[in-house]
Amino acid sequence: MNIFDGIQLPKIIYEADSKYNGKIQVWELGKLRKIKVDKIDQSISHKSTSANRLVWGKVVEVLSENLPDLKKLLILGLGGGTMAHLISEKCGAPEITSVEIDPVMVDVAKQFFDLDTIPNHRVILADALRVVIEPEEYQLMPESFDALVVDIFQGEKYPDLGKSGNFIASLKKLTKPNGLIIFNRIYLDHHQDDVNLFIEYLGDFLRDVTCLVVAGYTNSDNVLIYGRV
């Protein structure tokens, strides 16, 4: 008998090339699946226990603690839909609108991550930055969301426009008074100076800005930055 008999190793079950994300891979180990882009985990199976302790579950905790009566939410950056799944399951199935620029990512989310099973969920296939600047083009009304989550990445890269004053002001216009805006940022060593400047800058736009560093796997620590409109 070989000592490695019965040991499962992760395997790639799907690969696709994307105009926006480059190479997208779906990895599987037992019942756990994850999406990797540039070796960074973008999504994992929402039923995984890891999902709750990693950044997706921490977003749910922030929403539950600050908005226990959440009714309507906008998520910028869908990925595999992990966050939308968890919020729907744990926050009473609020009305969720997700914006995703990459049709390949949406197809992966449908095929491998049960995207179509999320109730009260609308997906807008468009550039999130354009959606918030021109919301009326996508039937989004001012001050209509209790909370807004900004989770836009291309691999590790966070778009420069996502840090602009015009972008943040546009987010505020979509959020109800006293609503919550949450930013998810990767917080590896080479990101920290940029993220720390962003945190200070955000204080000019939001009240009660708070940070929560979320330990991930060895290469994927995140920080959640959130505040009130």
C-alpha cells in the first residue's frame, strides 16, 4: 500500500481565457471549489466552512452588525457569487443587484457555483465604474440601497478610478442616508501603503470609517474598509 493512497490533491476542472481577467481557473478538492485569477482566490464554494471565516463571511458579519434590517444591496464585482450567496442565506434574502464586467466570470459562476439559485438576485453585465457614474442607464435609482459593497479586482489589481473622488461621490448618491459602503481591498505587503492612503482619503467622504483586517490563506490577506453615508 502506498502511503499516498487515499490522499486527494486539488485539480483544475476548468480553464478559460478572459479579456478582463486573463486566465480564469476553477480548482476542485472534494466538494470545495474555488476560482483563481493570477494565483489569487477570487471565490470559493459558498457552502464551504472557509467561506464564513474568510473575507466573504466577514462582509456578512459587518452587514449583520450594522444593518440588521438589510433590504436592498448593491455589489460591485460578482466573481463566483460567494458573497451574494452568503448574504442571501444569512441576511434574510434581501434584494441584491450584482455588477460584473466579465461575461466569462458570470458563465463560470453559473456553471460551477450555483449562481442562478440565489433568490432576489439581479446581475448587470457591465463596467461597475460606469454603472455608478450613469446609474439611470441601468435602472438604478438614487438613495435606493441600504448598503453597497465594492469588490472590484482584476487579479490583484484594484482599478485606479475606484479610488477617485467622483467614484466615491457616485457611490454615496446610490446609498440611503446613514447607509453603509464597504470596500474590500487586498492587503499584502506591497499593497499596504496604497491602501492606508485610501483609508485616510475615505474619511473625507464617509462617517465612522472602520477597518477590519481579514487573515486569509498565506497569500491573500484582505482589509474591509467601511463607513456611513
